[in-house]
Amino acid sequence: MAAALKIREGFSAAPSKAGKAAETASGATQLKRLEGWATLKGRFILDGSAPSPAALTIDKDQAVCGVHPLFNESLVIGKDKGIANVVIYVRTPKIPVNKEYEKSAGDSVTLDNKGCRFEPHVQKIRIGQTLSVKNSDPVAHNTNVGGKNLQGNPLIPAGATAEFKVEGPESTPAPVSCNIHPWMKARVVVTSNPYCAVSGEDGTFEIADLPAGELEFQIWQENAGALDVKNPDLQPAGGAGRFKVSLEPGKEKDLKDITVSTAALKAG
């Protein structure tokens, strides 16, 4: 009888332990996928001496292009060592998208040939939108877009526009150049979701209406590629330039300074 009771107690305890394990697993899932939306912001800064911008050689259409102070924009360090044109975007697949982004889902995004350079130097766009390449200069440009999916090389006369429908993502930002004016370079970042930002002149960025929970981000910079950074709230995610961040619903997470070494930027 005693042995039978002991066996019975074992059966009764087993579901309880299993239940606790399931509860723990469920709790972990809840921590990763929370209901609600959040904002992520921060500032990329250089940890080291800022290099001087390198002037470009202007040897075509000098009467038009030679009047502009043009320099190599593959690495731009602004005020207080803020790093411009750093790209940060969500890598987590199949994430929910806030309805606020529906209104811009079919927008036209502009890349301008202006002052014999591309404006902006790094442009972001997502699948379903249209890349509108303008020429605001009084001379012709061709815009050679060399992505895997986003491709084309139209000649764009002064005051004209060419359009590219964006139908597939790019694993890395697509290079853009002008074969007529070979110093002209740019990048187009193509993502499958709207959660992408390019840092401004002061190194700051902000991504709003992110799904709360744990997300994986990719950080990229033209001079370095996948970018190694340091910040206590960014946890390495097992790949170059990949980091995980936990976001709480209804809150703004400010990473503040995200430091980047000159070695990481290949600037030293």
C-alpha cells in the first residue's frame, strides 16, 4: 500500500513540474514577444581622432561641378565626433508592422543628383516603394544602381527623373555611381520592413513604432561594412554588426552614445 501511494504521488507531481516548465517557456516567449510598440534611438560617435575629409578630384564639367566643395563621403564625422550615414535596421524576420507605416507603403523616395553629388549620400527605401532618381543639375548624369535586385543605369538629362520600382530586398546597401562623373558615389538601403534609420550629421537616429520585445538589428557603415560598436544595451547576436535589444511596450529606449573605434571604421 505504501509503495502504491508513493507511485501515485509521483504521477501527481509530474504534471506540476511539466506545468512549471511550460509556464517558464511561455514566460520566456512573452519576454521576447510583447504586445505594444516602442521607440529606439541613439547616437553613433567616434572613439578616437577624427580623420580630415579627403577632397575629390573634379575633372569633368568643371564649370558646373568644380564650384562645389566636394569630398569623399564614405566616412563623415560631424560635430562632437558624431558619425553620419550609419545604417541600423531590424533583421528579425516576419515582425508585425505598425499601421502608422501603411500610409507610406507606396511612397516615392528621392535620390537627387545635385551639386555633382548624390543627395542623400545614403538613402533608405523598402519593398513596394519607388526610387525616384532626379537630376537637379544643369548637366546630364547617369545613375548606375548596382544592387542584386535593384539595378539600372539610365542617362538622366538635366531636370529629368528616372524611376525604379523596388521589388526585392538587398543583403547589403546597393552601390550607386555616375559613370560620367566617377567621383559621385552613394548607397541605397533596401529592406523588407520599414524599421530602418540612417544617422544624421550629428550621428543621431530614431526608429519609431517598433514591435516591443527582443529584436535583432544590423548596423552597417559604408567604409567598414558590418560595423562593430560598443554599448551596454546592445547584446551581440552572433554575426558581424548584429546586435539584440529588448524593448518595452509604450516606452522609448535611448541607447545614448554608441561608440565606434577608428579601427572598426578602418579610419585609423
